[in-house]
Amino acid sequence: QVQLVESGGGLVQAGGSLRLSCAASGRTYSTYTMAWFRQAPGKERDFVAATRWSGSSTRYADSVKGRFTISTDNAKNTVYLQMNSLKPEDTAVYYCAAGKVTVTLPRAYDYWGQGTQVTVSS
């Protein structure tokens, strides 16, 4: 069992930055791929970024490449999503997830956090 708790969401103006955090716990969390997804109202849950705890196998959605950075702090058991140059279309609930493989499909991930709201105003 893996537990995930997100934090760091909020309201920011377009062009601003936010950093999301996801604290992981459980017996085998370090063996999992960690990912961020987002879901806007009325839309499907979309892949944002993923990485292994070693920092390998990192990948991003095309829509966030060059603006968002996923990273890990093994000492703090925490995964971060640094979001820069935010746009109104980045507005969504952001979810942290843990899975066995680094893929973009939500159904491939076994554990999910509760989500944190990110709102970007124009």
C-alpha cells in the first residue's frame, strides 16, 4: 500500500509559478514510478509528467514541456512539480499517482492522492 498526499495548489496569475508537492509513504513506494495528472471540469484526466525516484525515465506532456519540471527528494519522500509560465488552460485539479510503469494512461497507476486545485487567472 502506498499513500500519497498533495499540497501546494492555489490561485495564481497567468505567467506566474507554483510548486506542487506529493508526500509518499508505504512499504514499497520507492519502487514505483511517480506521476502528475490533471483534470479540468468536464474533461478527462490527462497526463502531465512522470519520473522514477532515481530521476530516470522522466517524461512530460507536450503541453507542459519547457514550463513544468518534475523532481524527487528521496530524503523527504516527496515528488515535486514546479510549474512556471502558467496559463489559464493549466487550471485543473492536479493529482499525484504511483504506478509500476512510466506511461501516460491513468488506468496504469495504482495509487492516487486526493488532488489539489490549481487556478490560473488571465
